[in-house]
Amino acid sequence: MTPIDKSLLTGSTTMLILKLLEGTDMYGYQMIEELNLRSNNVFQLKAGTLYPLLHSLEQKDMLASYEKTVEQARVRKYYSLTAKGRKYLREKTEEWQVYTAAVNHVLGGGSFATT
């Protein structure tokens, strides 16, 4: 498989993280592993990329966090999607679908008509 240019991921990382949290609350390392798994190892986020993004999304009220004690009294910080985060995810998903359809039409040699 050809490696993916990191610049292609820049605009989509937020959307991917929000999508992961749409189904269930997760802690940071769990998000890294789940994104890896769901993308067949195409999206390999580093902690140094993920945590600043999570903090930024929390400051923008798209995520909320809480601590939970697990595994022999270990405390983990979990993140959950807020109503604002769900709305943002819906909007960005719609934009992404229009964008990818247009790119696929151009790459496929067709024309893209909007209604």
C-alpha cells in the first residue's frame, strides 16, 4: 500500500476523532488504537498529535472529559461527544461527502453536476 501524504490527514483528523466518539466514550490511547484498527493502519495518530487536538476540542465545547477508575485503581481520562460536537460532525461529514464525490468524479474523468 502506498503511504498516505500526511497533509491529506490535516483537515480530517478532527472529524475522525469525533466520529470515533460518536459511538462511545474513549480515552486517548484507545482512540489511537481504534483509529488504527478501523483504518487498516492507514491513520496512525501519535499521542503528541492527539492530545493537543482533544484539549482544543474540549475548549471549543465539542468534547467533555471525565476521569474513571479502571484496572486496579488506574485512573483514565475519558472523552465524550457533546451536542455541539455532534452538530459539527454532521456538518463536516456532509462537506466531506460533497468534497470526496467531486474529487472522485474528477479523478474518474467524469463531470460533477450539482442540483
